[in-house]
Amino acid sequence: MNAVWTIAKKEISDARKNKLFLILLVMLIILTVVSISLGTYQVGVQVRDYQASVAFLKSIGKTNLPAMPNLNPIAASKNFVNYIGMLGALLAITLGNNAIVKEQRGGTLKLILSRKVFKDLFLNGKLLGNLILLAGITFMCAVITFAGTVTMGNISLTGAETARMLLFFLMSFLYMAFFLVLGIAMAVFVGNGNRALL
């Protein structure tokens, strides 16, 4: 287990030096902020339109006022689904592919495996390190989403809405984890890094 944890820590350290990973991560964070900003703006516009309609109806003496439209606060982050679908999958595939290919290209794979590190320990360490990275990314996006929804949109979430958003982020993590495993598997079985990535 110590070997698995050592490999996992090395994987996390290597990811911080991977330019493609960092570019994709920055893009995902920026798009998360943009998604929350646009979503909260749209919810705010709907609320202001409703309030303006009610004010107009009251000014002309109407007492039968329409009910407040059912505005789903989670709609403020709905575009994030698209970003996780595209950038999250690409980020996970890149991590998975790079985990194996960098060792093959650097010639360190044979050296590592000759040091009584079995293939399953090696792969488990790579997988653990990258799953920790994906969990951190998911957590960061969740914090941005919750904070943005509450502060920018001035929206209070109910317990059920909070639970649904947490479930969405859990599913996002599992979605990216699937593509991570796929990226690692392709790199192991195909052998050629560029072909495996494609």
C-alpha cells in the first residue's frame, strides 16, 4: 500500500507540471464561473420581470395577481453540465493517457516495474493519484457553483436542492472517473501514446 500511495503522490505532483492539464483545468474553472454568472443573471431577469408585472398590475388596480414562477435555483448552473461533458471528459482522458505514456516515453516504466513494484500496484497508484486530482477538481467546481449561486444570484437553496446539486457533482466525478479509466486502459493496451489518446 505504501508503494501505491508513493506512486499516487508522484502522479499528483506530475500533474501540476503538465501544461495541457493546467490549461484544461483553468478553462474548466473559467467556464464554471461564466456559467454561474450567466445562469444567475437569467434567474435574476426572470425575478425582475415578475416583480415588474406585479407592480404594473397593482398600479392598474388588479388584485388577482399571478403566482411567482417556479424558478429552479439549480438552473443557474445548468450550462456546467455541458462543460463537464466536454472539458471534464477531455481532462480525464488526458490525465489517464499521460499517466502511462510519460512513463513509457521517459523509459521509467521498465525501471519502476523492475523494482518489485507489480503492475497492479503501479496501475492502482496511478489511478488513485488521478482520482484524487479529479475529486479535488470536482470539489473546487462545486464550491464555485454553490458560492456563486448564493452570492451572485442571491438565491437560497433548500435542503432538497442542495442534495440534488451534491448528487450532480458526485455524478460528474464518476463521469470523469470513467474517462480516466478509459484513458489509462487505452494507453496500456494500445501502447502508442498518440494513437491511444485518439
